[in-house]
Amino acid sequence: MSDAYDFSERIGRVEPSATLAISNLAAEKEAEGADIVDLSVGEPDFDTPENVVEAGKDALDAGHTGYTSSNGVPELKEAIAAKLRGTGIDADADEVIVTPGGKQALYETSQTLIDEGDEVVLLDPAWVSYEAMAKLAGGDLSRVDLAPHGFQLEPALDELAETVSDDTELLVVNSPSNPTGAVFSEAAMEGVRDLAVEHDVAVISDEIYERIVYDAEHVSLASLDGMADRTVTINGFSKAYSMTGWRLGYLHATDEFVGEAGKLHSHSVSCATNFVQRAGIEALENTEAAVEEMRDAFADRRDLLVDLFDEHGVDVDVGDGAFYMMIPVDDDDQAWCEAAIEEAAVACVPGSAFNAPGYARISYAASEERLREAVDRLVSNDLL
């Protein structure tokens, strides 16, 4: 039988998500009866706060099941703008697009800004979908490796300055970082600002882990002088509010950008789910205690892992945010991760997926008991 499909060159530029591939493999093994400690998934292990769940139910009962205005319900956009103003961004509700997940906000931004052959600069290790989104839009990638600098940006600013030029169209910054947990300093962000202004570069500031910060201060790029008109701030509800399956995110940028990105938004997803948007208002306005409780638990787990690795002579760079850690493994990190799941029944993501060979990413969005079990299994199978 001949294949009737003539696939686009564009879709051939990208591979499936490596993080989801590992998570799917773990799920398959669990379905077969294996006891897998899954440290691959970037998903909080807490339930969505009950008041947010109730707000969603109330919205359903109230009949909020139809389309909304494409860019989002006014009440949610107002709440998002107020939240952004709290981080120093001069935000107005009309400068917000509410999306079904933060990924959609990133995709719309990439499609709006990147043309064929445009240079996109990534900071490695970089979340897997940044590369894919840039390639789908036709962009060419340049990369700055932060691994030699403990995954921090500030000591790599000279290298960033050598990479960013007048030919650069877009720079992607993610702080706190997935996969490293690094929180970039104010000096680092000011360095980004100086380069962006000098070379007239647009910047994506992915702040999805902004509420999960421990021993550092989060800096929103758009709050810095000179960055308001060149930054697209991306955020969402999945991580801070444990709402991954609700699929709710947003972007903030200038009126002009929102007008252009809104074309793609209206022709692709129409709008984010109505009753989910109503639950999002509740999340922004009435969940501070729940967010703090989750953040404190993540901090305790991070510290536990650092101590456990130290006991076994494994030195790790300790991030100040998110819930990820990069652990040094064999040069062939893919083979190491395969051995980890096949022999130790521990699921991790190869660092190569983030352009960081020689590392594996683990998520500590798991109970302390399971984290101890994971380390014990890796040690007993000579993987640490």
C-alpha cells in the first residue's frame, strides 16, 4: 500500500518530545505491573487546590461552557494584569492573551516573531520544546552553554554577548529554568536587557516556574527599563497551582504584538476553555497558602536529594527554583537513562534532550519516600 500522505518539510524538522517519551515508557511499564519511580515528568504531585476545583465546578453549574472572547474572559485578563503589575510589569488587561496552556502561548509567540532563516538564541540546557518551536517556525538556532558555569547565566554573559548580534531575531530566557532549576540573577537579567536593547532583539521570558523559588529573588525581564516593548512574558497555571491538566496559560506583550498573535490564536484554538478560565481567577486570587505549602515541600525535597547525593559522592549544582535537578552521569546519558529505567526502575530524562550531554534530569515532584527509593535503586544498580 502506498502512503498517500506527503508530509511537510516543516514537520520533519522536529522529533517527538523526549520528556513525554520517557514518561510514556514509564506509564507503559507501570501498566505491565512494574513499580517505576517516575522522576521524568514535570508535573506537581499535589492535587489542584480544592477552592480552585470548586470554582471550576461552580462555573460549570453556572453554564460557563460556551466560547469566550478569543483572548480570554475580561475578569481573568484583569486578574492576570494585576498579578503582572505585582512583579513590576506595567501590564494592562488588553495586553494579555489567555491560552490553553503555556505551551500554546510559546507556540503562538514563535509563529508570530520567527521567519524562515531567523536566528533564535537559546540558553543551554534548554527545555526541549523551545528548539522544536523555533524549527517549526523556520528559525536557525544559536546556543550558549551554561553548564560550565553551574547553569547560571551571569558568568556566561560574555559568551552571550559573543552570540547575540544585530542578526538575532529572538532570545529565549527561562528563569527559573527547566531543566536545571537555576534562577538567574538581577545582574544576569540586566545583561540580557543591555544586549537586547543594543541589538534590537525581542525576548521571550518564560516564567512558568516563577512562583516556585526558594533562596533567590525572581526578576521579570519586562519589569526592567527598556524591556517593556520587546519582551513577551509567558506564564501559566500548571506548575504553581498544580493545574497541569486544566491547560491554562497566558502571554503578555504590547498591544501591537497581541493584535498580531491574536490572529493565530483565533484561527487555531479560538479560546481557552470557559469554565477553566473562571477557575484561573480563583487560583490567582485565593491560593497563596496552598502555593506556599507546595513550594516549601519542593524545597525540602530538593535539600533531601542534595544530601542523599552528597552521601554517595555525587556533586550536583543546586538550583533555587522549579523542581528539577541535573545529575552528572556517563557521557552516554541516553544509555544511562535506559539502564536506570530497565535495571533500577527509575525514570529520568537524558540531558541530551536539553542539549546537555552527560547529565540526566530528575524531577523531585515526588514524595520524599519515593525520592529515597529512587536514589537507593540507582546506587544498588551501580548507576551512582
